[in-house]
Amino acid sequence: MPRPDHIRALHAALLTAARGLPVFPLSRTKLPAIRSPHRDEPRAADCRGECGRPGHGVHDASTDPAVIRALFAVAPWATGYGVACGTAPHFLVGLDLDVKHGADGAAALAALAESRRFALPETVCVRTPSGGRHLWLTAPGPVPNSVGRLAPGIDVRGAGGYLVGPGSRTVAGHYLLEPGTRQHRFAAVPPELLALLEPPSAPQEARHRGSRHPAERRASALVRFVLDSREGERNGRLFWAACRAYDAGVGDALAPALVTAAVHIGLSEREAAATVASAGRLRASMVPGAGLEPARPPRGSEV
């Protein structure tokens, strides 16, 4: 018999889907609840659901109640759901305003709005277990994901990303709608902010490739660190990279990318997710470290 958390998550997911936002089930670790059907393949396939089987994470997301119910039936352990960003018709943009590790995303966004002279519109807002907020906005088209590029404590969920939906329960706690925002429309991203979210043109990107925000460069380096693993050291390098991500306050944001990278090099999705979750639990019980750069790559055997 389905557990109450599962039933509540399914009900909340259906309500969100009714507003035109695609959803899919999540586990208590905020990762996709359904295992990849390609997990036993020597190399992860580039399939994004074309095979017709569930287990492709955000690519499973749907607004069809029958499809959503079927996805949750496959994952009776799911206690939450993800809301896919960057898809038509709303092209949802999620502003993840964090308050961990000395960062105050809400204050940083207010300062950015003041300096760039734009007003923050009333929109749907979700409270996170850590005390942060998710603002739901819409854009004319998909925008890229970013970690800390706008300002410390502000992560952007765009094309290919997802937000944990209100009504979800995770190991950290519950995600809840901010009181008074349930009936809000999805507000449009202010033009001044949209200009900061959009990727640079190709010539600009070539000129400024070396001037990306340090958090983005570090996040990219950690994913590459996992992808460069050799057999016999994959779990060790994944665990180390996840620890560094959590030390820097971007562990939750980077976890899906680290798991995807680990699956790409041959680990199972369940093993990779467990390793990343273990790193998060370890770092939550310790004083955060100072940096992301390794003195030398860690070595270690897989288990």
C-alpha cells in the first residue's frame, strides 16, 4: 500500500501539472526516483526517453495525469517530484535562493535588482527545508542553468534542470508553498534580469570563456574530474568530488550532474546516487572545507 508521503507527493505533482508544468517523481535524496533502464549497459546511452521506458530523469516529465500516475506507480518509494524547467509553453526559470555557508541568495537578488534597476514581480514561491526560497518565473525561451554566476547564493534552473516541487518530502525536510503565493501567476523574468540569464553570443563566449564565474568553473571541473575517472577509482573520485561540492555549498545543485557523469563512466545510477548522498550526509556533520581544488587526485578502490 502506498505510503502517505508518496500519496501526498503524487497529489501535489498532479496539481502542479494542471498548471502546465511537466513533473516526474523524485526520491528522498531529490534525485530521480526511477532507475535508468540503461544502467547495466557498458556505457550510458544518450537516450532521453526515446526507448519508451521510464528512468530518464527530467526527460520523463509530463503534464498528462495518466503518465504521471504511471510514473509514480513504478516508484512507490517516491516522496517528492521534480518540476522540469525550460520547457514550452512556460519555459520555467527557477531562481534558487540559498542561505547556506554564509550566502544569502534573497539578499543578493535584492541587491542585484537595486543595482540593475528592476523590480522583482510577485510570483509562485516555494520554501526549502534549509530556509531558502525558489522563485518560479517564465521566459520567452529556455535559459541555461548556472551555479552562483549571478551572485553567491543564487542558482538558476533552466533548460534540462528541475526544481523540487512543493509538497515534496526529502531527507532534509519538506518543500512548501510560501503562504499567499499559491494563486499567483507565473511572473515573467524582468528584461534586465533576463539579459543576465541568457548565454553570451558565440563571439562573446569565445572572448570571455576564461572569465566565467569561479563557481561555474569549479562545478565544471568537478564534473570533468568524475568523467576522467579510470576503472578502480570511479567511486572514490565521485565521493571526493561530491564532498568538494558540498564544501562549497553547491552540492545539492551539482548532485544530478555528478550522478549523470558517474553513470556515463559505468557506475549504476543507484550506486552513484548513494555515493553522492553519503558525501552530503558526511559534510552536513562537519565544518565545511575551504576550497574545491585538489592537491592531487584521490585514489581508491570501488566497492
